[in-house]
Amino acid sequence: MARRLATPRSGANPRDLTLEAILEAAARIADSSGLEALTVRSLAQDLGVAPMTLYGHVESKDAMLNKMAARLLERFEVPAVNSDDWGDHVRAIMISFRQLLELHPSLVRLLSTRRVTSVGLTRSAEATLWHLRNAGFTDRECVQAYASLFAYTLGFVVFQTPRLPDVPRESPNSDESVEAILRSYADARHFPVIGQLAGQVARMARGGSFEFGLDALIEGLRCQAREPLRARARGGSTRRPRPIVDDSE
């Protein structure tokens, strides 16, 4: 489960200002008001210091955004799951990752527009890849499976972000307005299925859609683990699970 950011103090003494405090304030501004609102000037004002003071800790706004994303990803925690099934562990990891993304909209934007490397993200990858390898996937298939799981989770949060906030019914972004538009399209252009399912389609970011898709993806991976694509396509033998070597000993 991801941890929320604590509210940092403002009006910091320049001598006491730390990179940690800068990144925490930056994340708070970006999450509450958007990345566009996060500028060196707005951040300095929030911290109660001169803008030039910040450059003693970060060389540019771009560098600050990278460090901020890495810091937020540090909050990812591998969930404890009481199960011997690799799929249960992978599912829990992706749900935990989604929860972190939902807490920090700015992180979703950053991961969607730049390559971010961090210990936290690597922790998520390590845990997922460990379970996939232990399930019997080849190294290449492990990486491909992780890429699919990561892309699905991030992509779903990108998809759901503008669709979940509660807005007035008369707003063009409300579920009710979208449903009405879909019904008008169905009537005018003869889309009978959309006409019947317009209410559910307008609300498809809700109601367990993420878990449904995640479970479908994991079940698809289970089928490959039982009967590898390589074996089906080439008539080769099925693979056996590879042992996990602990290099710490």
C-alpha cells in the first residue's frame, strides 16, 4: 500500500532547506494543481525562499521533476500475499502500483511522458519478474509479461483519471452527459449495441474494470505458462521452472 505525502512546513530557512523538503513541496503542488502550476517561482514561494535558493539543490526544473518522480516511486511497497500462486502476487503488486499512481496524478503524467528510473520502480520490477521467472517463463517472456502488466496498469490510470472525479450532472464531462451523447450517436448512426450499453460504457472506468482486465491478462499469461507459445508454434518441448539463485549468500 502506498504512503501519502506528509504536509511539509513552509517558510523554510534557506540554510535548513533540504532536497527532501523541496521534492515533497514540489509533489504536493503538482498533485494538487497540476504540473503546469509547478514552477521554480511557485515552489520557492511555497517554501518561503528566493527562487535562486532552489538551484543550490537542483540544477533545473527538468532535473527536479525526475528527482520528484523517483522520490514518489520510492513509496511503492511490495505487498505481502499469503499465497503460493504467482498470479496472486503479481496481481497484488499491480494493484499496489495503481494505488500509488492514484495518489499522485503528477506521477502518472511524468511516467507517461519520460523515462524514469528509480529504486522504487526497480523494486516493483524485481518482485514481478521474480514471480514470473519462478512460474516458468523464459527471461525474454518475463520481461515481455512485465512490460504488458506495467503498460496496462499505467494506461488504465491514464484512462480513468478524467473519468472518475464527481462533477455536476450538467457538466459535459459527467457520466450522465457522456451517456446522453452516446445514446444520440446510437440513434443517429444506428449503433444498437452502444444504445443498449451506453450507461455502462459511460461509466466503464468504474466498477472493477481494472481488476477485470488485470485478471484477464494474468489468465492469459497462465495459459502461456502451461503451454508456451514457443512450443505451440514450433512443436518444441515445454519448459521447466528455473531455480532462483540467491547471490546474497
